[in-house]
Amino acid sequence: MFPNSEATAPLPPSRTTSPDPVSCGLDDEPPSTPRRHPIWKDVPDHQWDDWKWQQTNSIRSVRQLRGLLPFTRDELEAIGKLEADYKLAIPPYYFSLINPDDPDDPIRLQSVPSPLEAEGGFELDDPLEEDKDSPVNGLTHRYPDRVLMLTTPNCTMYCRYCTRKRATLTRGGWEGISKDDERMIEYIRRHPEIKDVVVSGGDPLTLPIPKLRYYLENLKAIPHVDVIRIGTRVPVTLPQRLYDEELLSLLESAEKVYIQTHFNHPREITPEAARVCRSLLRRGMMINNHSVLLKGVNDSLQTMRNLLRGLLRIKVRPYYLFHCDPVTGAGHFRTSVWKGLEIMEGLRGHMSGIGIPTYVVDSPHGGGKIPLMPNYMVSMSDDAVILRNYEGMLVRYQAEDKPGTITRTPTRGVSGLIQGDKTSLMPEGNERMARRRKLQLIDDAPAGCGSHAETPEPRRGSAILPLPLMNGQHAANG
Ligand code: SF4
């Protein structure tokens, strides 16, 4: 998978390692402390930090796994059968993030085969129909101005839910993919509408340096290509690969490079991952993160908040949260769409907007990414829309400065807001309003019946201001 011919660049030293990965703050605030499974405790730091050592010592068989993790006899038999069809690879670094005492550990679920992979259901080999939008073998042209290039079937760790399992995990998948390199580049050269190229796989950072150089130099030289996105899980699963100055310099020299990485759980945000993200950022490469919503891994609001806050801490921008695709053998990872929306409801307003990814379903039949979010528009009329904020406050928003068109009818609630009787309905127990009261900016609002209180008439000195219109006037209130 990795070339053995590359010169080994001087390796940076490891930080202090923990002899016991389980008891030492396994789920501390990320990036927490470096970890090593006890079986590798005597490996010298210069080897541990060498990606080639990590690669050579990756766990690649059920036989190796059974000596490291507890399994039932049935589990071993089932995953032993899967081994004939699907690859397995877990570098010692990534394996050390697993809590071996927890059979449902989120790192284990992502990397260790499960008997559930053999169960069928609504599952497809090519759920996004990438192959049907492929004018050239290995290249998908779906959206107007961007293409996806599959450059290798190899990865440093094989994620058990991989959308491209047919090419990556499946033995003999796309071993011959790189034979179409020139045709892919030529297709991009001949299509000036292509502005953005996603270089993916597999993981392109597993490519030999000369091959990666071939892709990057050719793409850089195409004037209409503005953006080269490298889709890689290397910062998560084998950050040591990015200790290599030669690789970093190559990525930097391509100038148009953005990194698309893939953290799924806060425990993956380690000091090693933080360090390589810093290296990439210092060389001018923006890092965006894709997460996949995975049952048992990150399908809880608290885990997702910890993940997103941890990413901001290492200056990685949360970009997409993907609903897990219906790929063969990954049904046990899939949650409901409601779960995704429930999590999104707990993010917007509760944390900084720069930390909130777009939740998307990648549509069947090659329909592409479709964003989903909770409903924030509650009702509407010719004159105004009724919007809801994260607190449950309902507010009348009049975007245009024009005379009202509604014939007034005695009413209340949301209907009253539409008619302009009030400008907002405030939920009881609102902390923000309590703070304002403390500051004596407003008087107590009268409690409404039910869970909302209607805002009082605006008055001089009040912090409840009428809504601004586009021309700076104020909407009628009360
Ligand atoms: S790193 Fe990406 S391409 Fe490779 S197995 Fe994981 S999800 Fe699939």
C-alpha cells in the first residue's frame, strides 16, 4: 500500500505516552493525552512516530484481533467468514484509541469487523450511483462545476461503513483504478466548467509521492481548476504520515489544495491529530471536516457537541454531517433522519455557527447532497413570516416595507403574530430574558397561558424593540 522507496524524513519526537490507555482520561476534553496500547509500550518513539512502522504493524487479520480484544466464539466465527470478502487494517496508533473493555467502543465500532456486516437489508453496493455518472473510469461528474477522482482503493484504516466499500474494503475492489489517470486528467482539461476537483479514493495520501505529485501538478496546471480538495482520513487514522516534510511540501506546492478530513468522534482528536492539522494550516491549507452520523458512535447530542467543539479547538471547520448511506453491510450504523434533526436542533443557537455542519442526505439515484434542518419558519402570510429561534421564541419578521394587506380578524397566538397584533411570543423560563431583567433593561413580561408569554407593548427605554425593516423603519407592534 505504501511505497517503501521514499526517503525517511527526520521524525519528530513523540510526546509522553500513557502506559495504560484505558484508565488515563479516555474521554477527556479533546485533544487529550496520547495513548498507546500496552502491547506497544516498549516500541521506541522514533518507530512509533514512523508512518512506515505504523503501516507495517497494522492489524490486518482476525487472528491478530483475537489476541487484543475480547470476542465471543460466535463473533469470531462470523467475522472470520467476513475476512474472505473484506479487508481489515488498523494502525497501532488508531487501535490504541479503543477501550478494549467496551464491546461498543466507538473507535472499535468504526474499525473492527462486526457480525452485523453479514446482515442484509436496504443496502446497495453503489448507493450514490457514482459509477453511473462516470464519463471516465474512476471519475464522477455529477454537479455542474466539480468532479470526483478516485485515485486509489487503499486506506490506512478501513471504515466498516465506507460508502465506497465496493472499491475499498472489498478484496480485489478497484486494484486497477490508477490505469485511468491520464484519461481522468484529460477529461478535466477538456471541460472548462470544472472548477473544483475532489481527489479521493480510498485515501490519496496513501499514494506513492510520485503518483500524488502527478495528480497535483497536472491539476494545478489546469487554469480553470480553482480548488483541489484532498479527501483523506490520514489526520485521524495515521497522523504520522503527515509528519513527513516531503508530503507536506508537495501539498503546499500545489497551492490550490484544501483538505477534507473525516473525524467522527471526539476521542479521535488527539495531540497527534492536532499537530498535523496545525502543520497543514501553517502551510495555508484550509481543513474541512466531514462526519458520518453513525449509530453507537456519534448519534448523541453530547458526543456531537464535544466533537464539534474539539474540531474548532484544533481549527478544523465542521463542514458536513452525512446521514449514513445504505451501503452493503452497514445497515447497523444507520439511524433515523429524526435522530439527525434532533441533534441539529441541539446545535444551532447553542454553539457558535462556525462549529455547525450542514446535515445532508446523499440522495438515492445520484441526486446528490440534500441539506436537512429543523423547521425555523413556522408560518407565513403576504405581509410577514413567523420564525422560530433556538429558544422557541416566535417572532414576526416583516422583510419588505410595504402597507399591510391582511384584513384583521380578532385572533391570537401565531395567527395574531401574522396579523401584526404582537411582534413575538416568548417561551417561559427564557434565560436570555432573565438576564435582561437582572440588568433591569425590561420589566417582567406578562406570562401567557401555555408555554409562551406574549411580548408587551414596546415603550421608551424598553429592550424589546420593534422589528427593524429593511429601510431602517420599525414594524408596527402591538
Ligand atoms: S478512509 Fe474514507 S475511503 Fe477509506 S474506508 Fe474510510 S470512509 Fe472509506
